[in-house]
Amino acid sequence: MSEMTFSERPMRLKNWFGIEAAGTGNREPLARAVIALLVVITAGSMFAGLAIGPISIPVLDVLPHLPAHLFSSREGAPAGVSLRDWIVIKDIRLPRVVLGALVGAALAVSGAVMQGLFRNPLADPGIVGVSAGAGLGAALFIVLGGSALAPVAAVLGYYAVPLAAFVGGLITTLLLYRIGTRGGITSVATLLLAGIALGALTGATTGLLVYVADDQELRDLQFWGLGSLAGSNWEKVTSAAPIILVMLFAVPFLARGLNGLTLGEAAATHIGIRVQRLKNISILMVAAATGASVAVSGGIGFVGIVVPHLLRLTIGPDHRYLLPAAALLGASLLIAADTLSRTIVAPAELPIGIITAFAGAPFFLWILLRRRGLMGL
Amino acid sequence: MLQHMTFSSDASVCELHVNRVTVQMGKTTIVSNLSFDAKAGEFLAIIGPSGSGKTTLLRAMTGELVCSGDVFLAGQDVRGLSPEIQAEMRGVLPQASQISFPLNVAEVIGLGLIDRRHNKNARTRRLAEALSKVGLSGFEGRNYQDLSGGEQQRVQLARVLCQVWEPVPIDGPPRWLFLDEPVSSLDIKHQYQIMQLAAEYAARGGGVVAVMHDLNLTLTFADKVLVMQKGQRLAFGATEEVMRSDLLSKAYDFPLSLTRCAVAGAPIVVPFNGR
Amino acid sequence: MRTLFHSRFYSLTAACALTAAALLAPSKSLLAEGTLAQSAHRIVAVGGSVTEIVFALGEEDRLVARDTTSNHPASAAKLPDVGYIRALSPEGVMSVDPDLILMLEGSGPVETVDVLKKSGVAIADIPEEFTDQGILNKVLAVGEALGVPEKAEKLAEKLKVDLETAQSEADMSSSDLRVLFILTARDGRILASGSETAASGIIALAGARNAVDDFSGYKQLSDEAVLSAAPDVVLMMQRGENHNVHPEEVFDHPALAQTPAGQNKRVIVMGGQYLLGFGPRTADAIRELSDQLSDIRS
């Protein structure tokens, strides 16, 4: 009947894993084991994402041909594979799995970095309005890209919409930081309220765009509301991958700084962390990755809050392990959710945003309930 | 590296030099035109009534607050030093330390192990030593946020100690500890234990600057005392010179008297009852 | 420059001709495409009117799937649903193993269409235009894609007569009424149809006038725009089987209540696909709409 507290849980799990020598407080072996497990899970979910779908395909027969043919411009299926199976694997499922992995990793890591930066486990690009800002940037470009911004669109090509989303996300994040932080202390209440206000503002602006948009633009706009990986193709992968990969590889260098920031900004400075630089880079990274994700998949919510939280319960809040683990868990969760979205109402499909919201929103409420006393909300 | 270049036998490298420091918040002047010098190897206590600007002065000295005037540590203007260099020269214990995520004790202290030359074993050893110094041996795996206020304060001190472990490193000037009310939420046993620790640090050649509320602990452990009143320096000097009935009564605007403890024979401060 | 252009142009033309010849040679004639289409027996119909036309042509046995908007006739609704016309899932479509996809103009998203084209499935684009001729073009296009052009011509002929009759009847009875088509009226926000919409098309065919024609597509109307539109009657879509719109609810809107339609509580509710589909049932829809309009007039 004894109720476990928040903090006992990881302890108990540790003993269960039998990894940690009692009492040393060293969670690193556990974290490494979990990351190794997550690597396996991510690989497994990627394989499942390739193997499962409305069409049953002997995926093991197709996979060996992929490396050789992926980057060749040759049309048509390799010998021994039907064109349909080839197209389904190479042009439908694979870009979708890759994009799902990138977006999932980007969202989860952005969430973790933002939480570290704001020193609060409820900060999430989706909840505080960064995604909305990125979506607005993308929407502006979709509607104005054909007219007012046409020269920019011509120069940037595929990267135009992700970049517009990035700029939208960046402006929103900077605004949030300015509004929510006073004297180095971030007020959650202010942050969430600012998020609501920004959400309303972006909603209104998007509404304005709807009015001037034509039919085709409207359809593209509608896409931001729900969030989906349905339109995945290699063009989207190549437009989002550079931004997201740069972020994923840069973010481990922020880990020590984010750990230090747990103590507060002043104490972090005292242990030798350049806090202002850390904040600048973090904000840039979060905005870039969120922007790129929103640009290719719309607003997929709650990954950024659920994944880091689950991992903190398991391996602790050390960012050196939390960030890579979040990337892996985010990737595998999103691939799994997307596989579900493709198959649950087959041959039609459900937008993935619906699935993540159904899973994530109750979880968010649960965190709120548990932390109600601590946050002074 | 920087210490290497500038470290010399010059006496100023052993000093904390505070010259005409003024801190303003909005239009209010919190610390006004305050100067003093302290030496490594001494325990300096800053005392004074609440609101006299003690903590603000400490935060100005550690570069946390913007101030006018000069703060030189080991012969160098602290405002010109990077956080990395400053972190190697001095540790800072803040008054209250809320952390934002459920780190365990080992992880919190690990944040102070900034010397990357140490391998894993050395780190583990130092961590255990630091914990035993603050009387928390075996607390490594405990969740920091579940500890009592006093235990949290000692964990933070262990973290700061790890950061500036050797008071006098082989390749640099003496190091400094800046402590903001280090014993404010401790029981009497741990108050003495922690003060002993700070005094030892000074005795081994390091510099210690501590904001203190407890006058008896100050009497017992401090080598020098800076008395502040309304943001200004009221008195500064060796403990026995400064800790006088008249001066303390004036500083705190409350009748205080120095006497000798009947049991231990040590000097203590008591409220003067007027007779 | 000019010669270069010309030489390129000619070589391109030659290449095209050669390719065409090479493609046509084995199958002898232009009928090749028709033969292929006639043999298509696993067809996905995307677009409610397209599906209705396939049924009207009696070729429904060749259908294997349909989109969400294709819910008429009842047996069409029993086919597997590959998603909303504008949000088709590429693998979902491919999973029914089609050999021909009939796609109404506006089907998408474009990424799905790209992949489907790449997969080698034949795709027939069916044009959409909200006029009587648009319906006939649709029928002919579907007939050609299915390889039954004669049947399609016959159907088109019949529909043409039907439509003309319905229109001439409508012109006599209900002209000049101002009709406001309301897509949704949630939370007091009225989303109405401007020009170049299916609603605008059917209103014109029924011999009435669209009350708002100063914008194209579907837009939200301000109160003043509602007042200046001054509709004589409101036209709405029926939502679901048992969920009729109550006129009172629509006219709760303060501005709408002040219009002639609101003061006389005049609202016409018709099935969405029936009213806006521009398919085989449109002649009936015109007749029904103009009947209701003339009832209102008299």
C-alpha cells in the first residue's frame, strides 16, 4: 500500500535493472544501458515502420536492394521486386520513417533543451507557442510565397518554408524568453499565459491569412492544424534533415551547461558556465529544430513534454544522457505513432497529431497534478 | 593557464581587493562606496543587521551584480575574467539553492567537479570525501529535492568544496570561498562542523569570505570582520578589535555586550540587559 | 540563337514522334489506350460525382474502393474508403491494388498523387466545372477512362436533355430570388459561398441569383455583408441522416434575422453531395431546388 514518491521510482527501477551498486548515486551505467536499449528499440521501430502497412510486402526481400538504389536516379524497381512493393518501401514508407525519426528526435530534444533552459519540466515548444509561431511563419510563406515573397521563395526553393518556420519559431522563443524571464528567473505561470496569448495571436494571424488565401493555399494551411507525416517524401526529408541533424549533433555540447543551469543562472556562472552563450545557442537550436519539424509535419504535440519527462523518471535529469536518450525515444515513439496512424483506419489514415494528443494530453495533466504544489500555479 | 602567466610572488595575488564599490538597484543604493582588503589564509566574516547590504556586497564581489568601483581577486579585475577562469579561482555558496530537476546528491556535487584532469575514480573519491566533510556520507544516491533545507545547504557546500578543493593549488594563486550565510539553516552541531571546515580552509592558505548572522560563531571562527550598516562600512579589522560591545550595539541598534562564557571560557555576545 | 532554338525544337519534336511511334507500334492503333482502360477492373473512384457516374454507367462492378465523399448510392458506401478526397493516403490507395484511379479535379495531396503516378497505376484526371456542360464533360471523361465512350455519350445525351428541361423549368419559375448558401453557421460566424463555387453554380442553374458574388470561394461574412447581401432565402446542406438543421437556429444570427430570408424564416436544406456534387443527380437537384424556390416566391 506504500505509495511511491516521484523520486523513489527511478531508484526502484535501478534496483530492478540490477545495474547500480547500491548507494553510489551513479546513474550513468543505468543511463547507458537505457540508451543501448533505446538504440535497439529505435532500430526495431524503424523496421516495423517499414514492414507494417496496409499493403503486405515481403520487406526482407526489398531491404537489401535499398542501399544500392537509394541515391541512384534510376527509375523502376530492382530485379526481383515488384514496382508496387518498391515504390511503397522506397517512396512511401522509408521517407516517412526517416522523417518520423528526425521529427520525433527534434521535438523530444527541443522539449528537453527548452525545459533545461527555462528550468521547468512543463516548458515545451508546443505548449508555450513556439510551434504556433513556427506554423505562422510557414503559413505566411505559403500564402505570400506566391506573391509578395516570390523572389525569396525562388532563391530558397525547398528550404523556404522550413526557414520561414524557423524564423517564426525564433521570434516566438525570443519573445517568450523576454516576457517570461525576469532577473534570471522564469515564471511558469507567465510563460504559460504568454503561450496562450501568443497562440491567440498566431491563430488570429492565421485566420487573416485564411481570408486572403486561395483554395490550394487553404488546403496547405489546413495541414498545420492537425500535424501529419502523410505527405512525407524525399524532398521534405532533404529540406528538414540538415537543420535537424545539425541540432542533434550540436546539442550534446550544451549538456554540461544545461546541467549547471539546474542550479540557477548565477550558480551556473559560478561553476564556469557561460550562461548567456548557452541560452543563445539553446534558443537558436530549439527554434531551428521546431521550425524544421513544423514545416514538414505540422504541429505534432506533446512529444516534447512526454519523452523527456519519462526519461527523467528512468535515468535521471543528467542532460548528457537525457538528450541522446530523448532523441532516440522521440524518434521511436513518433515512428510507432505514425505506423498506428497509417494502419488503424486503413486504407484511409488518421493524422498523427490526433494520436499524440490523445496519448500526450492526459499525460500532461498527470504531470500538472503531481507538480501542482511545486509550481506555485 | 591564465593563473600561470600572472602568478608571481607579488603580494597582491593573495588578496581580495575591494575599492569604492557601489551597487544600485533602481534608484536605491544598496552598497555605497565600500572598500576593504582581505588576504588568503584568513577567514573574513561580513556582519551587520538585515538589509545592511551584506549579501549584495558578496554578489557584487562574485560578479553576479553590476557594481561601480573595483573588485580585484589575485591581482585581476574579476569583471575581465571569463566564468571558466573565475570558477577555478573561487567557489560561491548561494543563500538558498533550489534546483529545477530531481538530481541526486552525487549529481549535484558532480556539478562542482569541474577539473577535467580528474579521472572517474578520482572524482568518485573526492565526492565521497566532500560528503564526509559535511557529514553526509552515504547520501550519494539520495534525491536532492527530498532532503531537508539543512542537508541541501551542506550538499551545496560539498559541491563548492569540490570545485575549489585545494586552497592553494600548485600552479595558481590561493583560492577563495564566498559563502552566503553558510550555516543559516543548520542545527548547532552542523553549524560548528561547517564553520570548522571553513576555518580549516583558511588555515590551509585559502581565502574565506562569509556573510554571517550568528555573532558567536563569528567570534569563534573569524579572523577578520567587516561590519556593515546601511550599505556602508561601519568597521573593519581583526575580530577582537571589531567585536566590541559599543560597536556591535551601534551596528545592530540594540544593546549587546561581550562577556566570557562561564563554562568554556570563550567570548560570547549576549543582549545587554541594562544593569 | 534562333537557329539553335529551332534545331532544338525540331529534334525534340522528332524525338517525341519517334517515342510515340515506338509506343503505338506494338498495339497497332490509338485504340490501345481504350483497350487498356476497358480491361481495368480494379478501379478506385475519388470524388462523389465520379463514383455516381460510374454507377450510372453500370460499371460499378469494376470499383474496388472509393473516397470518403463517395457515399451515394448506398452500395458505394460499402466499398473500402481510402480517405478524404484531399487527404488520400498513398499506401492506402495502393493497398486495394488498383489498376486505374479516377481522380476528380482537386484530389490530393499532391505528394500522394506524385507517388501514385510513380507507381505506374493509371490515373485519369476528371475535370470539374460547376456548370451543366461541366457535368457532361465529367461523364465523357469517366466514360473514356473506363473504355465505355458509347455508354458515356448516351448517358451524357440523356443528362443533357434532363438538365435542359430542369433549367428551362427553373428559369420560368424562380428567377431573381437572392439565395445565400451557408456552409456553416457555427458560433454566429457565417461561412458563405461566393462565385466560382459549386453552390454558386447550382443556384445559377436553378434560375436564382447568388446573394454574394463579390468574392470567390468560401468566406466568412460580416454582419453588414449579410445585411447587404439581403438574401430572400438561405440554402444549407443536410448534415447526416437524422440531423436536420432547424431554421430557428440559423436565424438566431442577429444580422441574418433582419434579412428577407430571416424575417420570413425561409431556409432550404438539401443533401450536400446531391446539391453540390455536379453529377448524374444534378438535374433532380435543380428541379427540387427550383420547386422549393418557386414555392417561396408564390
